[in-house]
Amino acid sequence: MHPVPLSEIERAIRNVPDFPKPGIQFKDITPVLADGRLFGAVIDGLLEGVPPGSVDKVVGIDARGFIFAAAAAVRLGVGFVPVRKKGKLPWTTHEQSYDLEYGSATVAVHVDAVAAGERVLLLDDLLATGGTASAALALLEKLGARIIGANFVIELDFLEGRKRLGTHPVRSLVHY
């Protein structure tokens, strides 16, 4: 497969004004997913610098993060772990709440999703304020995971979300 320039991936990301509410400029990744070459290039980009054998599990955040994390886990030959919204997982969970612009939300992970000491890579489609990713990282730390990084397809730099992720290595492919 020939390398795909990040600019081509960025051009494929569709801006949807006023979604899900007025004033929000939604970054729609579905055109990237619909093109196998671009989708594969995004997975390659998210795994750049992640040597084979350096990760035991890939963790994805509900819901678009599942798409990228599951594909990356298959590519690496390791397990996939979902971090879901509260009440969506069927087994015993750990939960972590975080603040939103108005109110709060809670994410959960199964208590046996990651064994202490396992090396995990967190993937998601978007890093905005960092609330969800920071809550997911806190859950993984609670399980005793060794977090090797948090990688994102898109980062909204002006929201400074990476500041909420502590000292964990953070990498994003496309910046706005």
C-alpha cells in the first residue's frame, strides 16, 4: 500500500456546521471510513511508532473510537477493550465520571478487561476537551494497565484537551 498524505485524510474529513447543536463544527470521519485506502492509512498513522509486540490490548472509547481501536487491535494481533458509557457493559465494571460543559458523564470498563501490568494503547477519533479520554485513562490506571500512549485521529488544539491527559504520550494525526 502506498503512503497516503495526511492532507488527503484531512480533506476527506467533512465539516458539518451546527451539529449536534448550534455553534458546533462537527468533524465527520465517515468519508474516511468509506474509503478503504484512507481508512487503512489512518490505522497505519495511529500505529506509527508502535512496534509489534509492544502492546497487549488496544482500548477504544465509545463509540467512534471502537472503529479505530478494533481495526488496530486486529492489525497488531492483540485484544480490543471497549470503554463504554455507563450502563452499557453487561459485566461488573469500574466507572469514572467526568465533567462536561453542562453536567457530567460516566464511562465504564469491565473489571477484568485489562490485567495489571498489561501494556495498552488508547485510541479515539477525536481529542477535544480531554474529559472522556482522561476518564478512560483513569479507568485503565485503576486496572493497573501500563499506558503506552493515547492516539487520536483528530485533535482540536484550541480546546487544549491534551493538558488533561497528564504525562501520557499523546499523538494526533490531524490538527484543527
